[in-house]
Amino acid sequence: MAEGKIRVAVLFGGRSGEHEVSINSAASVIAALDKEKYEVLPVAITKEGEWLVNADLVEAGLKGSFGNKSITGTLLADPKKKGFALFNKKEGILSVKEEQVEVIIPILHGTYGEDGTVQGLLELSNLPYVGAGVLASALGMDKVVMKSVFAQHGLPQTDFIMVLRRDVEENLQRVVTETEEALGYPCFVKPANLGSSVGISKAKNRDQLAVALREAARYDRKLIIEKGIDAREIEVSVLGNDAPEASLPGEIIPSNEFYDYEAKYVDGKSQLIIPADLPPETVQEVRRLAVAAFKAIDCSGMARVDFFLTRDTGEVLVNEINTIPGFTRFSMYPKLWEASGLPYSRLLDRLIELAIERHADKNKSETTYTMKK
């Protein structure tokens, strides 16, 4: 460990449909971390779930393969070890080397990374880590439960229903009919536990709805169907722990009919308007609601909150919260903070500070009980 530097492990890749997005986010994060302050340990998780440690993992991942020179490793749940175990098998003998770190930055979008699973392991390791804890990660990932929590907090939303993959497989026509009665057309069908618009479709009639349901069911056992509305798409970045702050809002003008995977990452034609051209009272409202959504799921560190702004009435509706938003230099989360006066590299500094702050606060809680005599 370099003297005077904070050793930071960056987790990326993962068993998710957002694997490639994660690699791109991690590449930007690692490039922007101040090398005078931090010593970086890249840790990749393959699509099969294998953990690899190697300084060249990001570059290899961007080319489509992590290669065969990486060392297999895993994060140790033992809080006294404070890091990773690296495994090296030579001449039939398995040797183990420990690699200690001081902070972990999980840049794992989607399932098995943004949903509380990795956060649970990070909690067992008792290491500071950037971003939301187990509960907030799980709530933010499951759109159905997330929206139910938002409803309990009185946050305005579009109408939605939930269906299971089993319903789609066993009685597709009944699901179609119930959706028509509850929401009408157009409507959006989404996997409940995925991001980056993977598996999302817009349905304008019952044939399209049937196709959309089958597509979403490829990715999750639980689906959410939302009423389609004519609205602008507004996003706000949130930063902080117990006293979070909201950035200036931005607007997305998608190149396709809605902001799907191709519009986000492939064709490069979508527009990000930063800051969004909104009346002052609307700016104030979306920032207020962004912080309210952040607090509703007990989030920490960072999140991006997405909104709909209806074109006919100007009503602000909360769409969803993303606890590990895209983090490339061109992603909305860091760009909104840059427009708000916090540049990318300093944003990473602040997130690491918040991780250490939250970890210290958590460790104030006693984990043993001694009866008073």
C-alpha cells in the first residue's frame, strides 16, 4: 500500500444485463481518481460471477474479454482482513495472498450489484463503500416495491400494476386484458429489477403488449407495467448522507420514441440538456422531490432521480431512483454535478468522503449487549 495514499478497490462488470455499461463507468472512474490521493485496485466480476484482480482489467474488458492473466480473488467477509484474498494455483498448490483496501467503490449496475446483494457482502467486510446500503439498494432496484414506498411518502407517480412471469407464461391473454382495463394504451412494460432500459418496451396495442410482456419476462420474474403519458424526461442527481443535496436538473431528449438502450448507449443521437430549460418553481419542485425520494428509501452517498414533466399540465411525477447511476464522463449523474459546480474528480473525492463518514457513523452502533447489574 503506497504511503499516504488511500487504497481504493473499484468493483465493476457483474452478472447483469448492464455488464458492459458497468465497464465503461469503471473506466471513467479509475481514470479520474486522483493518483496523488488514491492507489486503485481494479476488481472485475465476470458475467459468470468470477472475481478477478488485475491492473489491466478495465482495458481488457472494454475490448470484450478480461483475458486469462487475471488473478482469481474474492472479497473477504472477515472484518479483520479488510480486503481481498487472491488465489494462485501453481503445480497443484493453492497459495492465498491478502490484498487490503480502505474504501470500495462498487460500479455494478443492475442485478447482483445494485440490488443489495454485493452491499451485504461489503457490510460483512466492515469496509467503507460508496453508495447506498443494503436496504436502499434493494428498494431502489425493485421498481414495484420502490413505487409502493414512494406512494407511502406521498410522492406523485404514474399509475402502474405488477404481474409475475408465471402469469405471462400461463395466461398471457388475461394479463393483456387486465392491463388494458387498468392502464389502457400506450403503456410501458419493464422488468422490475433491471436498469439501462434493458427489456423495456412501449406497447400501443394488444399485440405489442403481448410481445412486450414476453420480452420483459426474459429478464425478471416480476414485471411492472406503467401508464404511458406525454411528458418530458427530467433527471436530478443527489449527493449526501443524512443531509443530501440535489443538483440542477437536466432533460433528456431521446433519439428514439423513448429513452431505450439504443438511444442511451448506441446511436449517440440523444440530447442531454443541462441545465434543463424549466421555470424556477419547477426547478425547485424537482429538486425537492429528488431529495424526498432519496430520503424515502433511506439512501446514502449518491442517486439519480428520474422524473416525468407532463406536457399538458406541467405536473412533476417521480419515475424512479437509481442508486448506482451511469458514471461515464458523459453520463447524466456526473454531468449534472459538473453543471452545479462540482467537477468529476472532486465528485469522486466527495463520494469517498461520504463513504468513510457513513462507515464511521455506522460503527458508532454497538453490536453487543451487556446486561446492567
